[in-house]
Amino acid sequence: MIEGKKIWKPGNMLYPLPVVMVTCGSEEDGYNIITIAWTGTINNTPPMVSISVRPERYSYDLIKKHMAFTINLVNQPLLKAADFCGVKSGRDMDKFKTVRLTPIPGVDVPCPIIAESPMSLECKVTQIIELGSHHMFVAEVINSIADDRFFNPRTKKFDLENAGLVSYNHGGYYEQGDKAGKFGYSVQKKK
């Protein structure tokens, strides 16, 4: 025993997680949206990400067929659609029509981006790793497509921190909070 601590069952308690809507498929076989919380950055040069998907999910075969997907970041206005797309299957409906989102054809992948998303990342799958309940799609980010609304007109900088992004934390959704620091602030010299 560790005083003041409880040993708990093993589990995925790495929270908070980003909430993203992954778009897949093509116009020929139909676009789909799957909400994913098991995603992350895995490399800088080249820029690479991963998503983990259960093989029985409808989107799994679409991603595997095209070896591509698009990650669309979720903010507060997209949250209800993101939740819906995470609990309903694209086998049963056209999710874009049902949740009233706008697909825009991809630039360099067959998958669409979600027009309403503040940032979309077009990804080409480089590897599929079978892990157990989920398979991890490792992918290179080939395009980052940012919404004009979040560019600061004065600095021309993309202000992603003002997009109201949402995270998932142990069964609940949370809007991004106040800034608590910046990278390197612990060693920054005082002015």
C-alpha cells in the first residue's frame, strides 16, 4: 500500500482527451463521421497522428479502404453533433445530413472536411497496428486547414486558443479553460 493512495483497476485514465470528429469515405461510397477521443500527436517531422478505432465500426472499413481520414477539431457549437456521431452508426444514416453539417471535398484525400470545424487535418495512413479491441491508424498529416474566423487580423496568427475547443474527461465534455501558463514559463527569465 501507498499511504494516501489507492491501487485501482488498470484502465485508460489518461484524461483529458481531445474530442475530434473523424471524417472518412469518399463521394462514391458515402462520407461518414465518427467521433474519436483516442487520438493524439505522435511525431513532429513529419507531422503524424494516430486514431484508434474498433474494427467492427462502420468507419473502420472506410478508413482502411482509402488509407486516409480527416481529423476535425470540435468546439462548443459542434459538441452536440460530435456526441451524436459518437453514439450512432453511419450504417443507418447519412450523419452529415442528420446533424446538419457541411462536407467540403478534401484537398489531397478523398475524405471531406467539416466546414463548421475550426481546424481540419487531412491524414494519409502509413500503418495499421492491431492492438486488441482497437486498431491504431498511424497517419501523416498532409494538410492543416484552418477556419478564417480564428486568424487574428492584426498578427495574422491562428488563434486556436480562441476556438472554444472541447475535451473529454471521464465521461463528460469540457470546454477549454483559462490559460494556466505557456511552454517554458517555468524557466523563463524575469524581465
